[in-house]
Amino acid sequence: MRRVVIYGLPVFLMLAGCVSVKNTPPAAEPAPVTAPAPLAPTPQNPPVPASAAQTAEPTAPSAAPPPVTAPATPSPAPARKSQAKPKNVAKTQVTPAPAAPQKTATQQTPTAPSAPATTAAPSRPAAPTLDLAALEQRLRDTRAIGVFTKLSLKNQVDDLLDRFRQFHRRQTPPTLDQLRQQYDLLLLKVLSLLQDGDPSLAQAISSSRSAIWNVLTDPQKFQQI
Amino acid sequence: MTPRTLYAVACAAAASMGGYSASAEDAAMGKDLAATIALQGMTCDKVVESKRNGDSDYTAVCKDGNRYHVFVDAKGRVVVKKL
């Protein structure tokens, strides 16, 4: 029995201490204990964002609302969050400098909207990507259309390029609207020939439609072809 | 099976395979000619018969009865003429 008491008493005391820590946050007693710690480093703002930042770490998506409410009601916000997870409060007391995570957390909220903007930016130019050489090589290599058809298409592409040269020389007969119609018609022919036999190539050409047109209508880009 | 029978069966199989490949090539050529004729703005729903006149020179008969001369001229252009 003595051995049980000797070993059991410390264990009981440790458990009791843990239970008391868990109970302290909801009660008013732990608040004064935590109060001196935040008061030492910074007077008012640091303690509030510290708890907000630490609570924001587990719940990243809900991090945006806490910083807004933090300056208005500093004490109630940490109290509710500390009730949810008192262990974090203990950790906050141990950590001496919560100011750094606060700034990062507050800075993360503005950077969060900027991050999707940067990701959206590359996705937009991805659509009009154009690699004329690769498309030409794929057209040469595809088995979806025969040799006569390829040669006939090449003749018509060359004819259209000649008309664009005339247009860039300021010759009036081919207007831009006429060129656009001929370009659309030729592209429609190519797509109709490829859509069954080589749908991936047809999709690639279709997605590059506007980019190719931009190259053809720009005199400087057209000369580089 | 005697060796002669095996040889005859092998020859028949080879002949049938050759005929199949030839018909496949004809079908591909017919599609190519039909697409070429259509690209030139002429009507041909399907090529039912094609005759090779020379290098890059064919005569195509379409299902609707139209006959076309499809060839590549000296400048490298595909020409389709209605016969």
C-alpha cells in the first residue's frame, strides 16, 4: 500500500495540475496569470494578436476574421479561443516573442488574396500559348490526314500568307475582314480534317486560333515567320 | 496435314492479308482524295474507285458519279480537275 501511495501520489498530483491548467482558462484565475506575461513584452496589442495568431494557425481559413475583431475586443477573443484549446495558451506563455508570428499572420491575410492573383495570372497566358514550329511539325507528322490533303492545305496556307503580305504592303484588295474570313475558313477546314483522327492536335490548333491571328496581323511578328 | 496442304494454307493466308492491306491502303487513299477534292471546293462525299496514273497523279470516281483528276503540278500545287 505504501508503494502504491508513493507512486500514485505524484501521478495524482501531476494529473491534478493538468486538470487545474485546463480549468483555469475558462475561469478568471488563469487570466491574471497570463496577463503579466503579455504586459511585459508589449502593453496591449501583442497579447491579443498572439492568441489570435496561434489560434489562427490551426484554423487557417478562419484567420481572416480574427485580425479584424482583434483590435476591437482583445480580451474576449483570446478567452473564447483559449477555451477551445487551453494547451495552446500554455505554449503561448512559454514562447517569449509572439510579435513575429503576429506580424506574419497579419501580413499573411493581405498576401493571401495576392497569392491567388499571381496564380491566376499565369493561368490566363497559358491558354494563348503559341508554338508555331511545334504545331507545324505535328501537322507534318500526323496520320489523321493524307499526303494529298497535307499538300493541299500547305498550298492554301501559302496562299493566305501571300495575301497577308499584300495586306502588310498596304495593298487594298485584301482587307482585314476578308483576311479574317479566309483565315477562319482555312482553320475550319483544318479542324474538320483533324477532329476525328487527331483530336489533341485539333484542340491545340483551336486554342491557338487567336494567337496565330495576332501573329499574322502584326507586321513585325509576321516578318519573323 | 501434309506439307503441301500447309503450304497452300500459308499462301492463301498471305494472299488474303495482302488483299486486306491493299484494300486498307485503297480506303486511306480514297479518304485522302475525297478530302483533297473537298478542300478544293468540289463535291465528293466518298471515293468509290481510284486509279493511279503516275506519281502523285490519280483519277478518282466519287459515289455520286463525279470523276476528278487529282495531281500535283510542277509548282508543287495540288490540282483537282473535274472530268
